Amino acid sequence: MQPTILIADDHSIIRKGLKLYMQLNLNYTNITEVGTCHDLMNELVKKKYTHLVLDLILSDGNTLEIIPNIRRVYPDLNIMVFSMQPNEVYGEALKQYGINYYLFKSVGEDEIVHNLKMFLNNETLTRANSLSPFKGNTFSALAPRELEVLHYVLKGIGTKEISETLNLKMNTISTVKNRIFEKTNSGNIKELMQLATLYNVNY
């Protein structure tokens, strides 16, 4: 039985490239693509998918905000993160949601092909290909909620707007922001942005 695959990425060339590869080389035909968190959630309602290839940052938000809901509503959905965001920053947060497949977009074509095949064939990851923490990265200590808020802080969005976007109280957002600064040992936004650049945390 063929898998039903959903690709969620805000770059159409990535979506179409993955889709074309799966069609031509793996003979998979049941593939749908979306570019936003909103479209992703709508598409999951329309059809039962077996596999989701997901970028962490889509055009309308950070998918960490919706992964908990996806896991709750679709517990059997296999998820692979395919992103430019560093594994060592998001790995622990993703493992909390049962996501062990993580593929960095800048790796070579052979590695992408190998990992895609493993994922779509539901094969167990080897230690080398699985998510693992890397304590040397300043951002690796951040909890899932802190990573969500970090995304908006780095974009220069204020506390009030973040609270409205995440549907949380302003004092909650302020507390989370303070924890981010403490854990990263940053004194201000400028220092935090410099650290993000240093560790390749995109926003």
C-alpha cells in the first residue's frame, strides 16, 4: 500500500523538488504540498495522511506552535522535519513530540535520498541519523515554548503581538522572554540576534 504524503514547506521549489523525486524515483503518486501552517492544518482534515515532511518555519508561523495539536489529533502520522534550522537547537523539543526524523536541508543529495527512503519505508533510524542533543549550542537548553517565542522575538515582534498570536497572556510572554535571555546569557535583543546568527538559528 502506497503512503499518502504531505509536504509542508514555504519554498515552492523545495516542495516541488521533493514531490518530483518521490514520483520519479520512488514511484509514489499520492503526494500533496502546502506552504503555510493554515493550509497544513486544513489539509490534514481533508484526507488521512501517513507521512508528513515538515519545515519548522513556514510563511505564517513556527510549526512548533501546531505540532502538539497535530500529534494529539493525528497520533499515527509519521513526521520528518526537513529544515535549515539546526538539529541541536530543536532536537530535544521535537523528541518530546515523538519526532525522531530530522533532515538538514544543506546535506548532500545522497543523504537526503537515503533518509527519505528510510522515513517513507518506516525504517528505524540508526543512531547517526536520529535526533540527538548537542549541549555546546547556547539555544539547545530552550524548551518548546521558549523556542516558539524566540522565533517572534528575533523577528522584532513585541510582547503584545506575540501574546495575541500565541493566545497567551502578556505576562506569560514576558516571563518566557526573560527565561530566553537568561538561558542564552543575552543582555538585550541585539546580543540575542548575534547569537542566533552565530548558531544559524533562522527567523
